Amino acid sequence: MRKFNITLMLCIAVITACLGVFLFLAEPRGIAYWATSLLSLLAISITSVAYAIRLINTNIKSAKIQATISASYVITIIAAAITGSSVGSIPYIMQSMEVDFIAAFDYIWPTLLLGGAIASISYVLAHILISKKSINLVQS
């Protein structure tokens, strides 16, 4: 299951990065239209790479631990995608409402704070779980 998780995470990272590049190159209307999707895809890609790197450096083969890490990964990418799309919506808010950056940021800061906290906490808990199990494997 460990190899499956690593493969899945790296595939998701590559696919989202390719979609982001395609979106960047194909959208002629300007940053306000593609920033939301691009930053959401970027957040998913970075999160996937971070989880894959963390799993590559371990030797945990327990199905329960891998399932827990997969659940944590799903929670993290959902929260990261929401956070990324919120940040990406700032140019659209600025353009459509004709406000400056600070006024646009006032609309998204609760989502940014909550999504970032959920993603960070989920990743840190997975990291702690992996570290704890890795130490137990070394001691045995």
C-alpha cells in the first residue's frame, strides 16, 4: 500500500502541475480568470509532493497506518485546494468589485486561515504518526 500511496501522490502532483501549466498557457483573458484554478492546482501539487517525499523516507508497511496517511492526505489536499483557490480569487475580487488588495483580502482571510490551519494540522499529525512509527520500527 505504501508504493500505491507514493505512486498516487506523485501522479496527482504531475497531473495537477501539467494542468496548471496548460491553464497558464491557454487562458488568454488574464490573471483574474485563471489565478483561482492555478493556485488551487499548485497547492494540490505541492501537498502531493510533500506527502510523497515524507512517505519515501519511511519504511512503514502497516495497512492501518497507510490508510490513516491516505485519509490525512485527502483532507490536506481538499483544504489546500480551497485555500489556494481563495488566494487565487483575490485578483478577480479586485477587478470585479474595483477594490484594492486589502479590501479583497478582507473577503477571503477567514477561508485562508481555516483552510491553512486544517491542511497544516493534518500534515503535521501525519508527520508525527510517521515519525513515531519509524522510531518504533528502528527500536524493534
